[in-house]
Amino acid sequence: MLAQLRNQIAYLAGNQSWVLQVFIILLVMLIAGYIQRRAFQKFLTGAQRTRTPWDDAVINALQRPLTWLIWGLGLLLALQILSAETDLVLTSALDPVRDLSVIGLLVWFLLRLIRAIEVNILDPDMDTGEALDETTWGALSKLLRAAVFITAGLVVLQTMGISISGVLAFGGVGGIAVGFAARDLLANFFGGAMIYMDKPFRVGDWIRSPDREIEGTVEHIGWRLTRIRTFDQRPLYIPNSLFATIALENPSRMINRRIYETLGIRYDDASVLPGILAGVRTMLKEHPEIDTGKTLMVNFNAFAPSSLDFFVYTFTKTTDWVRFHEIKEEVLLKINDIIVAEGAQAAFPTSTVHIANLAAEQPSLDSLTG
């Protein structure tokens, strides 16, 4: 009886060893997954203590694809054993599936890495070592994603046995045809590339064009269109190729704002005009919000029809639109106080009518009657 039982156990062990192999593979996968999770938790804790954007990005991007890679390779190996032992027609399909899965996981990792770096690099708490802007990294991330997809597509074709040299040759001929058919699209694409390289503006800048009715805040720079939010809160979509043919101002990059006003006093106050000019110059030079390192001019300008005109030309330190008008208001009110303190008045359009002395010029009645 015992001999028969030993023979049955030996038979099962000899013929069902693949079950044990599959079990061992699944067990190894569980252990490897556990070790991988614990290791990545420690790595991530250490990376979060630094202010560099690269280590956090690599660890966060690698964790999930690596988990899928461990399970995927284990399951494929188990399927190979199952196929070999049960005569299932899976062996021929497993190799391409394995190769495509590895390519897919690699692409997933690279896309996650690009996204993580893009987020970290724009985080003000990260130490990037240089001033970086959202526009530049947005363009760079799009180029990197495009390169990943194109490269992955070529590798997949090569893995499937399709010659990529023929594909590239066909793409060259087809590219010429597409280029003629999509000239505007290509023009907008290269226009967007010029915006990213020359950087005439970036997201958040206030821009305007004296050639076209374009003015507002840049919200998004795409490869085909740039979206601008006008000051009445309407979205304005502009093809990128247009920026190569128009003049464009970027007031967001001004270093000062200018106060340029012409004021006038009455002709009756001509004697106090020098004192008014001197007082205004002194007030501007002592004003804490006026940039005295820039041009500062207060000069008598013209004999106007109803006034003696002088102009004020100076620059504020601030470029903020709201603060600038507060400073300008304060300066104009102080100029008015100086005019009043000198005993003068601001001029306004007047007309003086001179009436001749008719009584003196009228001939006497005696002379007329003779």
C-alpha cells in the first residue's frame, strides 16, 4: 500500500512539475513586488528631502511601470511554461507580446518622467539653478513627447518585421505632398517654433499690436494657435504665422511707466511761471516713486491761445498699471497745489472781447450839419 502511494506521488511530481514552477514564479513576483514597493518608499522619502527636481521625477515616474514590468514578465514566463506543458498555441504569440509590452512600459515611463520633470521644474520651491518659464518648458515637453511617440512607433514597426527604411522613404515622398496640402498648418507650426525660440512673449504677458486690433493677456501658446484673453475677457485665437508679419509690443516687459502731461496757466500769471516750474521739478526729484535716474523734464513749452503751457515728462519706478495711476494722480494734484501756492490758476479756454469807445470816435452833429 505504501509503495503504491509513493509511486503515485512520484508520478504526480514528475508530470505536474509545471504547476510547482508556476507557483514559484508567482511567489517570486509577490516578493519582488513587495521589495520594490518598500525600496521605492525609502528612495522617495530621501528624494523629498532635497530641492532638486530630478530625483523625485525619476522615482515617481519609474515606480508604476516597474511594478507592471515585474508582473508582466512573471505572467509571460508562467504562460510559456503553461503553453509548453499543455500544448496550447501560445508560444508564437508570447514573444511579440513580451517585446511590445516592454516597449509600451518604456514609453509610459518616459511620458511620466517628462510630465514629472515639467511639474517639478516649474515649482518655485525646487532648486533649478536658473530662471525657467512655463512657455519654454511647455514647448520642450511637447517636443520630447513627440520624439518618444515617433521613436516608439518606429521600434514597434521594426519589432513586427516591417522595414522602417521603406516607411521613412514613403514618409519623405508623402511629406512633400502633405507639405503642399497643409502649407498654412506648417506655417503656423514653424511660427509657434519661432515664438518658443525667440520668446517675444510668454504665458501671462500683456501684448498688443499696432498693426492689428490685438491686445490682451497671453493664456496659451500652442503649435498652431495662440490664445489671448482680451481686456473685456473675450478669448482671441491667433494663428502663429501671423506673428511673423506684424509688429508686436510687449508692455509687460517695460522697466518704467511714463508720465507725460501738458498743463497751462493764465497769461496773467506769467510772472510766477518760473517759480511754478522750479517747484514742480523739486517735487518730482523728491518724490519716492519717481525714478530720477531716467529723463526728468519740466519746461515751458508754448504760448497757447488761452494759456502758457508747460509739460511734465518723467518716469515712475513701478510698472503696475493700478499703482501707476495712483502715483500719477498724486503727482498731478501736487502740481495743482504748487500752482495755487504761487498765486496762479490753471488756464481754461477763454475769449476776451475788446469794445471800442464809440463816443470818442462818433463825429459831432455840428460838424455834420455844418
